[in-house]
Amino acid sequence: MTTQTEKRTIRPASNICENQGTVVLKLEMPGVRKDGISVTIEADTLTVEGHRDTIPTALTWSESGVSETSRQPTPWT
């Protein structure tokens, strides 16, 4: 049996707002568990990445497969 898994990157929907000096970033990352998310800040760039796995079964047909989720919000003025 041949298995083919294509990894792809998704840019999730996001909402950034400022509230009393605090910046709040909300991302939609369905299927990504808390322990599958990493947040890094380098210079002026915030990067949020998430990883979700598929659950293997005897026979799986899927168009979405394994995916990585990544977003680097752009600054606003």
C-alpha cells in the first residue's frame, strides 16, 4: 500500500486589537492542541506556529492531511 502525505502551511484567520496598553492576538487554529502551538518573538516579528496530526486508521481518505499553521501579523499604525 502506498501512503502519500502532503504537508501544507495554512494562514489562519486572525484578529489583533489593543486594549489599555495590552495587545491581544486571536487566531483560529482548529485541530491544534495547546501543546502544539509555539510563539516566538525575534526583533520586531511575532511568529505563531501550530501543528496538528491526523489520527491513523486502517484506511483514511483525506484532502486536508497533516498541516502546519503559521502567522506573522504585520504591524499597524
